[in-house]
Amino acid sequence: MNTIFRKSVLGIAGLAFTGGVFAGPIAAHAAAPVHTTPAAVQADKPAVDMAKLIPHGVQGTQSKINLNDEQTANAKAIIAATKKAGMPERAAVISIGTSLQESKLENLGHLGDANDHDSLGLFQQRPTSGWGSPEQITDPEYSTTAFLKGLKQVDGWQDMPLTKAAQTVQVSAYPDAYAQWEQQAADLVAQYWNS
């Protein structure tokens, strides 16, 4: 069974398995890609259509960070809230891309002097701007739902580049900064949407 698993992992990574070249489970795991699609990870789950996740292609140089357990849980919470709101995968990509820019998917509390005004949570929403109370804004489901409510009010958001849709909701001083996170956001949605 271990040999079958090893061959499957190598096949997914696009490598030809040749006897004796890769020995042992360490080499097999090292050859596996960091991000795989749900179809590659779980054969019983339908794959997410990447063309729907990134309909315009990515804009500019892409950034990527390694996520810890808390950040991964926050990405999953954004996906769950998007599903609960009845919105499509593209809305989750925009939401996660926005959160990657605003907080690196960390649910930030008040940062003292380093804080941008009274911005809090995954989306750096401000209580004084009407996003909700500090307790609400630091709840991942609430903050995502609030972001999605704003996104729904943007005519044609489904057909906009991520950075334009995010900027219309967030009104950031750095409107083009969201674009750099589109690939990682799409990869996260592809990985966790059907899990």
C-alpha cells in the first residue's frame, strides 16, 4: 500500500516513477507540491474550476506567505461564511485576498500605536466606520459576512479584477495592493472549498 501511495503522490506531482530513483517516504513527500487541488488530494471531492476563481488571470507579481494553523483556520472560516451567505467561490477568493492584504489572515486586535486608527480583525474593519463593535469585527464569521454584504452592493463585482472589487468595499489608501494575493487566495479556495 505504501508503494501505491508513493506512486500516486509522484504521479500527482507530475514526476515519472522510476524504480530506485526515489527511495523511501521522505523523498516521495518532498516531491509533492505545496498546494494541490481538491481533485488531487481527495478523489471523491469535485475539483473547483480555477477559471472561475481567477477569471481575469492574476495581475502583477504575486506574493505568498506560509500559513500557520490559525491563519489556515481563518481562511476556512472565510470560506464557510461565504458558503453560508450563498455566494460563489469567487467571492471567497476576493475575501481571502483582501484579508491576506489587510492582516495576513490574522485576526488582529488593537495594535496600540501601530494600529491604523481603530482597525481590527481579518479585514481591518473600523468600528467608527460602522463595520460593527470590536467584538463583532474580531469574529471571523461576522467580519466576513460584513465584507460580503459590502461586496454584494458593488455592481458587477463578479466580473471585476480582485483588486478593484476589494478596493470598492475597503476604500484602502493602497488600492492596487490586493492584486498580489489573488493566486494564493485562489489556491486556498481550491484546496478548502469542498473539504
